[in-house]
Amino acid sequence: MYVWSKRLVIGLLVTFVTLEGLFFFLTGGGADSQLHVRTTQWITVNYILLVIWIFVWMIDQARVRGKNVWMWLLPYIVCPLPTLVVFILFLQRRIA
């Protein structure tokens, strides 16, 4: 499964960090939110379930390749998308 190029992954990570930084600094709390509480709750529940589903996939992939996935849990909780990308690259590296 060698489909990710390192240049693409580094570009995606830089783009992600840049967009997260812009989102964090530009969304200062001036006005009230236009989202309803129920909508925010559904978004949160769906995100949490997606994170759990992806981590189960990570457990399966690590088990198939004989790697330890539990060391990836804390970084995955803190920042899921970049950790997932680095995890995929870690599984794809060639062992000489």
C-alpha cells in the first residue's frame, strides 16, 4: 500500500496547520453564533463517532502489520487528522 507520496503528505499537513491557525485566530468571539445548539450537538456526536471509527481502523491496520497502535492514542486524541496521516506513512515505510 504505497500510494502516498511524502511531498503530498507534507503539503497536506502544512495546509491543515495553516487553515487551523487561521480558523483559530479569525473566529474570535464577537457576535453570537448562527448555529443552533442541536446542530452543534449533532456535529459533535458525528465527529466523535468518526474519530472512534477511524481509531478502530488504525487498530486493525496495526494488528495486521504487527505494530503497536496504543502509542498513537494520545497524539490521535489531541490532533486526529495529522496523526492519522503520519500513522499511514509510518505503516508504509520500507523496512530494510
